[in-house]
Amino acid sequence: MSIQKGSTFDCPECDVTAPSASVPYDALGYAVCPVCSHATVPTGDDA
């Protein structure tokens, strides 16, 4: 029997960890922290 850990959202601003299924998304599809409302955005470090 295997146990699968669910995916989580880790906020870089307030350090909260929440299940990804409970995290809202903004109009552009970026995750928004349910505690501090920080929206995650791409960093542009793809170089």
C-alpha cells in the first residue's frame, strides 16, 4: 500500500502551508495565499 502526499502551497511572504486544493487563484491563474493574499508570479529567472 502506498501513501501519496497531497500537493501543498507554500507562501513566500507569510510562510503558511496550505493544501493546493484550498488555494484561490487570481484572474491570470496565479495562486493567491489564503492568509495574506500574496499572489505568486513568475520570477523570470529562466535564463
